[in-house]
Amino acid sequence: MRIDLHTHSSVSDGTDSPTMLVMKARQAGLNMIALTDHDTMDGVPEAIDAGKRVGLVVVAGLEVTTKYLAKAIHLLGYGVALAGSELADELVKVRQSRVERVDAVLERLDGVGLMVDRDLLAGLAHSAATIGRPHIADAMIRQGYVADREEAFKRYLGVGKPAYVSHYAVGLERAIDLVHQAGGAAILAHPGIRGADQVVTGQVIAELVANHHLDGIEVDYPLHDAATRDLYHQIGARLGLIRTGSSDYHGTGKVGHELGCALSRETAWELLSRRIGYYGGVLPR
Ligand code: AMP
Ligand code: ZN
Ligand code: FE
Ligand code: FE
């Protein structure tokens, strides 16, 4: 079984529709993926339908943008049943705040002489339920201001850069509780990248397990080097956490995150599906 538990579609900042994503996953020899768009599950029904047609199991998921000590921390939710949940209400707030943030980012870009075309941006983000900085980056690429998303983040959009603006986000601890309330299992995404480990330390992870029953951590991740993977395998084993491996595929939006470039073991999925069952969430049928 080849399992990739972290992928994005054009319903957030990936570049493939949910159907295309599923077809490419099948072509890449995967048997199971989770669709984990940022702050939305709008693409999940389409992905599940496509999966049934091509023979690929699709796990209902999402990647919640949370904050911990003012830093953005990503939390993966699996098997979440969003309808009527408090998590759904929070996601509405997050997505609305992301829309408002776009204006603030564009103003700042104006301030450094980059006039991003709003209609162009709207067109590029037309299929996205969740708008993010990568969409702004795509408009900047089209207008010739930068070569790729990477450069846009490095020079303008990343934390500490001239056009960086944050948005409303739920606290990490509350987000874990809300995922559980909605029937899902909660896995801390890529804990070793972009300084996340400065705030969510091994000690903090232990507290998240003790006080909020965090279910697992993403260990095998393209941007985690061998030492980082070893470290999180050890932390995870000590705390009894489910340890996953995933690509964080974004289509052409991110290089080095090809489908299946990191995989989850079958035992990780067995444990994860058991948790989803325990919390009362949705399992693939
Ligand atoms: P946002 O959701 O607006 O906060 O933007 C964060 C998203 O941008 C992340 O989830 C990544 O998908 C993407 N991202 C972050 N850094 C980079 C980068 N250096 N190059 C390309 N995409 C990035
Ligand atoms: Zn993304
Ligand atoms: Fe992420
Ligand atoms: Fe992601």
C-alpha cells in the first residue's frame, strides 16, 4: 500500500483540481491519499468520487491554520465530519480573514512599487475556497515581478518580509479539540520547518498529547532532513504518537513535493483510522 496523507488541490493553493489530483495520484502508483486543503474541505466530495472511479482511496482531511505564540502552525485533521461543527464556524472566520488580508498585502506590495492586478488575482484564485499568499504570488509571476512562488515568499510575502500580513487563526490547542469534536484525528503537520520547532518544542508536543490528546505528528516530510526525521520518530515513539509521512503536494505550486515522495506506513493508517473511528468521524468506504 502506497499512502500519501497530505495533498492540496486548487480548492486551496494547489494547482490541480481534486479530480486531476486523484488521477495523478493513481498514475503515481498511490493506493490512498488524503486531500488536506488549507482551512476547507470543499474539495473532498469531488476527490472521493474521482477516487471511486479510478480505484484510489481518498481520506477526508484538511490542514487547519492555527497559531501558537503568534506563529502560524499547521494542524492536519483526518476523518473530520465538518457539518454543524464548531470547527466549521471557525473555518468560516479564518477564510473571511484571509480575504481581508489580501487587501492589506496588496497595499503593502503597492508600497514597494508592485501593483498587483486584482482582476488577474481573482481569476487565478477562482476555484479556491481558501485564498492564500500563493495566489498573490501567482499574480506576481504573471506580471513578471518574480520568477516563482519561492521568490515571491523570499522577497515579499514570507514572515518578516515587506508585504507579510497575518490573518485570524484559531489557537493550536483549541484547534486540536475542535478537530476531535468534529470526529477527526489531529496530526501536527511538518513540525520541523520554518521555525515551527522554536515554539512547538518537544516539551510543548508532550503537553499537547497530555492535555489535548494530539494523535500524531508528520515525520517523513520532504523538507525534514534525516536528523529531523530521526528526532521526530524518537519524540513520537516516546509519546505514543502516530507517525505519518506525506508529500504536501501542491501540483506545480511547490517543487520537491511530488506525489508519493514521502509515504505513510500501513500501520500508521491502521492506527489513524482506529482513532477516527473512536472520535466518530468519517472513514473511507
Ligand atoms: P498562507 O496560507 O497564505 O499563509 O500561505 C502559506 C502557504 O504558502 C503554505 O501552506 C505553502 O503552501 C505556501 N508556501 C509557504 N512558503 C512557500 C514558499 N517559500 N514557496 C512556495 N510556497 C510557499
Ligand atoms: Zn499550501
Ligand atoms: Fe502546511
Ligand atoms: Fe500543506
